[in-house]
Amino acid sequence: MPNFNMTEKRHTMSVQDPSERRSNFREVVLGYDDEAAISEAKRCIQCKTRSCTRGCPVGVKIPEFLSLVAEGKFEEAYKVIEQDSALPAVCGRVCPQETQCEGKCTRGIKGEPVGIGYLERFVADRHMASGRAEERPRSNGHKVAVVGSGPAGLSCAGDLAKRGYEVTIFEALHLAGGVLVYGIPEFRLPKAIVRREVEALADLGVRIVTNAVVGKSLTVGELLGEYGFEAVFLGTGAGLPRFMNIPGENAKGVFSANEYLTRINLMKAYEEDAATPIFPARRAVVVGGGNVAMDAARCARRMGAEVTVVYRRSEAELPARREEVVHAREEGIIFRFLANPTEILTDGEGNVTGVKCVEMELGEPDASGRRRPVPKAGSAFELEADCVIMALGTSPNPLIGRSTAGLTVKPHGEIFADEGGQTSLEGVFAGGDAVTGSATVILAMGAGKRAAEAIDAYISSRRS
């Protein structure tokens, strides 16, 4: 057992200089080296409460992997993580650790928590660099279909493959990864990392079929019938954007964050020879305060625009990760808190020229528990802009619900499913954003993991 250091401060992660990164899409956070990782892992006091593990939606055995990192046993640490997480290199980069594992860390009660996310990333990157392939389990002869290759689908597929199931993922886009490839920018999550995580699932025997739109080119019923799958998991995410329905919202230069980010992240519109164009904004206004809003704002900044984020509550209620907000500010992005758009202003040809806003103040708490923003009388003001990006959240695509008879969906399109992912149809399970609406990568992974357990129990009960 290593000698754990009780006094050393948390090791910060080196980052790309803001003056350089605001004009490129290279990864911002650069990672630990071996020495820093070992030293940071030694800050873990190996407490008996294991609160950090309880704070992890997929239940990674955090004290065990940290103990191994502290001893320099990096590959052994990876084997501990992969027991519970199908995407450790992704989670180490994009999970909101500050409100999950690190938020529960005992060291954080009177100081700084252990850098659990940074260490998970380090271990996963170290494993990828080693070139080790995943060992393919022995097939149990049972087939399961997974619809969607986002975090929920990949997690479900990985857990089932490890149990010996023959898993096929059906993905509507031309690349696997879901929101990991179309939504999260390269500077936060390099796509090479996503590809390697997907390749690791392929090593386990998972088959991935792209350009397959379930609900259109084939149906859930066909997967369970003529294609011979014994169960289907629906991890189709929440890709339907929301708008404010204010005057001028259909103007040229108004984008949903989904479209804007997909053009940049999936289609590489920032490259000079890209086949997919992107609007060359001079001044962009991003409406919203979540991680997607930060991603859109930071992408627009890299595309050369002056960017203002407009959020209707105060900074204290901002839902985006603190790290992303800090990085956005470092990159020169302006924040206008307690403000809300009321109209998109246009010229005679329908092009965006600005955004009319109103100042807000916080009133009584709403259903979310946060104080409701209320417009202030006589406080209207205008922001000059030629591009507006709406980052107001998303809803599930209605295609699956409309094309699958007997599948119960909620009023906003979320698929009804119990805690294990069982839907209203026998043999059909669902999880992630398709069930909850837009949430985090790790929560979707947790849903995929629980669904894999439920699918295994379901198929096992049928054959007993």
C-alpha cells in the first residue's frame, strides 16, 4: 500500500494558451504525465465511506483504481475502470465530476477533491497508447439490437458484449458515436478518442451498421421479427432542437446549436476544404447557459466571431460546468446574465442584424427549484449580431415513437421506460436522453448499463 500524501495540493492540468486555442480546434486540456498522475492519486486517503463511487452514475470503483495509479500500475487501474465504464477516455473529459464523484470526495470537504476525472482520463489514454486490444468474450448465442450509438447505446452494447451477447448497433449517421461526434467539440473531446472507444467495442465483437435509420429504413418490429434479435435497446438520444418562438426566429443567420455544432464537429466545417459550409459570423449571440451553449459559443469564437452568451438567470444558476465557463471567459467570450431575447432583428432581406432583449430579475422558485426569471419593465436593449445560436435544450426525435406501434411515449416525445429500461413493449428497452430528455453523457451511460442488466435478465428468463 503506498504512502498517501495528506498535504499536497491538487495537481492542476496544463492547458493550451487561450491566445492560441481561440483560433484552433486542438484539445484545450493537455493531461497528466506519469509523475503527476501518481502524485495526484496519492492524495486519495482511501476513506471507508466510498462516497466517490456512490457519486458515479456507473459505479466505477474509484478508490481501487486510484490505489493502483498511486503504485504506478496503470494497466491494472484501467482493468478496474472498464469493469463499470464502457467509455473511460470520454468520461474523463466530459463528465461533470465536480457534481458527481469529485463532489462527494472526502478530501474535498476541507480542501480540494482528488482529480478523479483527470486520473480516469490519464489511465484510459495510457491504455489506448499501449495498443492493447480487448479480449473477445465467448458468444452465448443470443442476439441483441441496439438503436443509436451515443453514450447510452455504446454503454449498453459494451456491457452485453462482455456477457457474450452478439450485439449489433444501428446508427442513423455515417459515423458511430452519437452526440460524442456531432455535439461535443474537438477541443473538448478529440474524435480520435471516440473512434478508439468505438474500436474497443468492435474488439469485443460488437457490429456497427451506419446509415441505418430505424423507424424509416427498418422498424423495431422487423428487428425483433425477421432479423432475429431477441431484444432491442433504444438509445436514440434527444436530437430535436427547441426554439423560443419569438419574432424573427426564422431569419437567415439563426441556427439551433444542434445544426451549428453538427456542421462543425461531424462535418468538419472549420477545415478549409470542408464540403459542408458554415456561416462566417462577425458577431454571434448564443442563447442559453448549459454545456451545449458553451460548446457553441467557443466554436463560434474559433470561427472568428465576437461572441456574447445571453442567459436569463444569474451566473449562480448557470448549469454549464465551471471549467467550461472559465475556458470560455479566457477565450474572450462575453456573458450577459439576467437577460432574455424577445425578438430577432433583421434587415430588408431577412438577414439577422441584431437581438432585442429584456433584462430579467429572479422571482419565486419554479418547478425546477430555481428562482423564476421575470422581465423588468422598461429594460429593453439591443445587441448587434449577424448570427444567433439557440442552445435551449433538445427533445427526443419523434420518429421511433411514431413508427413503433404500442410504444408509449410522453407528451414531449420521451419514451416511457422503468428503472431498468423496460418499455411498454415486450423485449424493447430504452435509456438515456431518449427517455429522460437532454442530460449528461454519464447519466446516459448509467441508463445503458442498467438496461444491459435488464436485457440479460429478460433473455435469461426466456431460456430457463
